Amino acid sequence: MASHRRSRPAGPTALSRAAATVVAAGAAVLAAQQSAAAAPGPSGAGTVRQQVDSLYAQAEAAGQQYDGAQEQQRELQRRSAELQQRVAAEQEQINQLTQAVGAVAAAQYASGDMDPVLRLAFSAHPEDYLRQAAMLDQAGGAVAQDLRQLEEAQHRLDADRAAAEAQLRQLERLRQRIAGSKAEIQRRLGRAQALLGSLTAPQRAQIQQQEEEQAAAAQSLAQQALSGLLDVPASARAGLALRAAESRLGSPYVYGATGPHAFDCSGLMYWSWQQAGVTLPRTAAGQASAGRRVPLSQARPGDLVIFYGDMHHVGMYAGNGMVIHAPYPGARVRYESVRDMPVNTVVRV
């Protein structure tokens, strides 16, 4: 399978370059599919792997958009429900005020002594009258107070109804974004699988072996780097979050997953910090604003490390130049050198 890691000493993998070449990926995929009819030679497997790397990077970016839209949707649904409850309460208040004013009007009408303002108010629809606020100055006593309350309540109701309708429209746009991001993930993953399927069995085995060798090398490097580690976590909670992340080593990468048995990159950070009593934003881009930014040279265990220019990937600094992260589909939570991906920023929660 594909990898986020740089091969040494050859420089960045295609995945490292993918964030800067997303727009060109479609043409690359088309070219790969057109060449798939011919059995790839030894260099063909490498080309396919580069294209799969690129597709996985794009799928991950779409996955972060998907997660972010879902987070927005949940918050908007909560706010919309609160607003709908308020609208219902305001409508009930208007009903009660209307009944109260109507009762006064009926009593005055029966006695033949109806207030001129009430006579005018009830000569047409009450809402039409309420918009003629200047006339309220002619009313007095309890009648004027009830009418003013009714007018104010109607204004609040109108404003809240408009806000509720706007939120419903926003929710619909979010649903469309979520559906689009999910479809994009599926398209990218489907293309990656089709490319891998175009390889012969020996070529797929070769790629799998390379992946396993890279994972083993990363684990060996982590053992060396973290043995006798002197780096102190940035805080007690950072230490708890790091231990939580380390307890998930070997867990599979699954888009949109936040644990406890499978994760995407930001989902692992979200779950790990939740075990330390801290709720992070759901996406890597959101987590980039979850704390104070520090230079990579000052990173301490537990800090969040955001990768790539579009901030679509995140890991947790483990110390001595290592991070722990959920890499990509088909891979499992593992350690990696922080230098294996382009670092965007480091965040201390």
C-alpha cells in the first residue's frame, strides 16, 4: 500500500508532493488508467504507487472536509433546535396576548364603551394594526401595555422565524457538502483500488513488501529515538493524551473514525486528548487553532503537529523527532519521523 513517508535518501514521496499537485491528479489518474491495459513492468508498479499515494492524499483532504462539515452540521442542528423551541414559545406568548387583548375588546364592545384604539385595531387583521406602531401612543393603561407586548412579541417571532429559515437553508447546503465530500472520498479510493488492481500479483506483493519494510523501519527508528527519552510532555494532560495515543498503536485507519478501535488522523488526536479531558476540534485544520503555536524546534511530547500546506494531516509529537499518527487507508497507527512529511505548524494545547 501507499505511504506518507519519505524514502531515504531519495527525498519526498509522491504523497508529500500530492498536496501541491491535487489539481493535476485527475490527468495523472486518467493516464494511469489508459496505460493499465498493458501489464506494467518493474517501473509500472512504482508509477502506480505514486498515483495511489496522490489519490490517498486527496481522499484524506476530502475526508477532513467531510469531518468538518459534519461537525458544523451537528452544531447547526443544535442551534436550530433551540431556535425552533424559542419560536414555538414566542408563538404561544402571542396567542395568549392576542386572547387577552381580544377579551378586553369583547368586554368593552359588550358594554358599548370600546376604546377607539381597540376599535381601530380590530377593524382589520391585528398584524396589520401592529405595524402601525405610532397609533399605540394614543392608547392608554393596560390595553396599551398589552398591545405593545404583542407588537414586541410579533417582532421577535418574525426575526426568529427568519433566522430559523436561514439556518435550515444553511443545513441543506451543509448536507450537500457532506454528500459531495463523501462521494469524493469514494471516487479517490475507488481509483486507487482500480490502479492497484491493474498490477500483477507479484507487483502487488512487491508494493506490500515495501510498505511493510517502511513500517518496520519507522518502528525501529522510533524504538531507538524513544528509548531513554528525556523529553518531558508539555503538560500533565499532554502526557495523558500521548499515553492514550500510544495505547492505540496498531489500530487501523478508517475515514471519519474517532476510536476507540479505528481512527483517521484527526480522529486519533480527538480521541487521545478526550481521554485527557480536553475536547479538540474534529479536523486537522481546526486542531491547528486549538492552542498556542510553537516552533518545531521547541516541540514537546503531546504537541499537535499539523502537516501540509492545506493542513489536511495531523499527528502527535512523541519526542526526539518522532510523531504518532494514523497514516492512511490500509495502514495502522504508528510512529513516524516528523521530517517524513512537510510540517505546517506545531500546536501546544
